Amino acid sequence: MKIAVFTGNQPRHTALIAGLADIADEVFAVQECATLFPGQVEDFFKKSEVMQTYFSYVTASEAEVFGAARFSPSNVRSLSMKVGDVSRVPLETLAPALDADVFVVFGASYIKGDLIDRLIEKRAINIHMGVSPYYRGSSCNFWALYDGNPDLVGATIHMLSKGLDSGPMLFHALPRPEPTAPFTLGMRAVKAAHTALIDAIASGELFTLQGEVQDKSLEIRYTRNRDFDDDVAAEYLARGLTAATVGQMLADRPERKLLSPRYV
């Protein structure tokens, strides 16, 4: 089996590549690259003292769950580019990847043009880090915690579509509801998504699932990158959320409409 994955270059992205490589004969990894030091280096997120503090927690939790940045396994062929470039690359350049059997998108920039048409035709799967339709857009799991909804920190495995995070859903993946430090909870949500999707591919279950259209009336927030700024980050950090607080909120969580949830 050949798998193509369109993703990023952070440890959580390379961990997905490695996990897919465990079940595939060959993986084609198209990686959009950003700084490994967000908050310290001006890039997708701005450089500031607040962002440096915030992302120090993010990177520490990512290292705790996924380890450090590393090389990919030997059965991975990779193509690297700047964030935002993937839709500009000619399909001829991507031809080896577009001949794969399974297509996964995780953490890539917004895909458009000929490439999105080809990936939709190939029934590509998107990992949206957020529980749709409650949270859609950018930094969804941050906003779920910001809103006091740790039970909605998770992922949606859905069919790729031209609309952002709007394709038919296949299932939700979430970390087990137990006391967990907030930044670690977010990374455990990523790990849950990886594990659930890889298991579904390996077992063949993924190819039997029927998509469910999202109920937009359940939406709590639709966020963009510009919504997450220094003021919001500073306010969130000042709250000092603890694992115990998160655990209590999870214990008191309301009933939610989830699709075949997988808790990992």
C-alpha cells in the first residue's frame, strides 16, 4: 500500500509520517515547512514575549507526547516546501504522490486549485484538529479550552472538501477524559487522531465508512489565525489552568453529539 500525506514539519507531523510508514510499503510526504521555534522566530505566528511564553508550553508538551524533530523512516519519500506553496506546485511534480492508494491531509495550508480537485477525486481524508461542527477554523483546540470546553478538545476525521473543515465527517477522535494539563491535552488529542486514523486504515475500516454531513447549527466558534493574538494568549495564560481543573470540567461535561467517538 502506498500512502500520500500532505502535512507540516513539526514533531507531531513527522510522527504521523512515521506512523503511516509502519503500515505502508511506501509513504510520499509533502511537507510545508515553518519554524521549529514559534514565538521566538517571526513566522506563521508573530514573535513576541507572550507568544514565546505560550509556545514554550506548546513545544514542551509536543516533545513530551511526540519526541523531538527527527528524520523520517527509510520507506518515506519527502518533498519539502514553504508553508503556502503546496497549491502552487504543478501536479506533474506531485505525480508520484498522486499515484498513491490512500491520501491524508494534516496541518497543510489551505489547498486549492487543481490539487484540491485531484485530492477530492482521490477521496482524501483530512485530520481537522478540532471537534466539528462545534469548532472550525484555526487553533480550534485552543479555543475549546479558552471557552471552558475541554471535552471538545479532539479531532475530526473527515473527507477533504473545498470548504475549510466542512467535508462529511467519518468519526471523532479524542483523548481519554481524565485530568490532564491543558497543553498536554491538546497534544494527546493529536495523538488520538493519529492512532485512530492509522488503525482505521490498517484494518480497512476507513474504506467502509459513510460520511455524515456536518450540522452547522451546532457551531460554537469559527476562528481565523488573526483571532489568536497577544492579548488572547496572555489572558489564557493568566488563568493558570491545571490538570485538576481540566479534570473537573471533564467530569462535569454536558452531553455532546459526537460521531463514532474513539477515545485514545
